[in-house]
Amino acid sequence: MKKSIPENTKRRIPLGSVSINTRRANIFIDSCAFDPKYMPEDLASERLFQLYNAGEINLVISHSNMKEIEHPNVPPVVKMEADAKIYTIEVELSEAELILKEQILNLLAGNGRRDKMLQDSEHVFEAQKYGKFFVTTDKGILKRRVKLAQLCGILVVLPSEMLHLIEANAERC
């Protein structure tokens, strides 16, 4: 006789797996998505931070983004927001991880200069390693989002798209 799990019981997510439930998944946010300069991304980004501050979503910043945010030209309000978030730390990578990181760099750089895409490839790599979503307004990353999803499973989205996913997920729950 097959045992069934009671409907009101929450299912445990196995260690190392990533939930696509937007309320439980790690949502990585790029530094450019902290302070977008155009509508509707500015309002969506602000709303994402409100949801984070209310404990409804888990925004994470990669250690490589923290390095960008420390730049003197970054507005103080952005630095304050970043300091309040959870962020990754740099760790030694396995051979397979180094290969994937290189593949991400190759994809983002295309025929362009690889050195200009090093930081972005680091951000995307960290996001795919520890999360499911990468929120950005970077057009170079966004135009390669389908190939990035195929390569490493990361879902690259605009702040407004992430907000829509969160709202749609809330309606299902």
C-alpha cells in the first residue's frame, strides 16, 4: 500500500536542489538592477526590495557584485541596500565548475572582448550555482538569456519579469 503525504504538509527540498517557488528560491540581483533608470524597471526593483525587507523573497548578491558596488561612483543608497543583503563568498571551484564558468564567459563575450565580460560571467556563474533566478537590466546578458538557460539552467529576467513571476507564484499558493 502506497503511503501518501498529507496535503497540509510542506515538502522538504533536498539539500543542493533549487526550488522554482519564487518565495523560496535564491534570487540573485545584478548591481545594475539595484537602481534602474527607467520605467517600469525602477518601480519593479523597488518592489522587489520591499518584498525582501518583508521577508517574502530571498535576494542574494554574488561576491563579484559586491566588488562593483564598492566602487566610489555607486550612490550611497545603493551601497546601503547592498550591505543589507545576503551575499556569496568566493570559494575554490572544482574542475567542472571552472569549465562551466569558462563556457558562460565564452557565451557572454561572443566575438567581443572577453575581459569586458569577466565580471558579468562571474555574476551569472554565481547565480546559477546557488540560485535559479538572475535579475538584471544588462542588455548584453538579457539578449543571451535563452542560451544561458540552456547552458546552465539560470533564468535571467528583468526586475519587472521577476515581480510578475513572484505575483503569479503567490496566486498559485
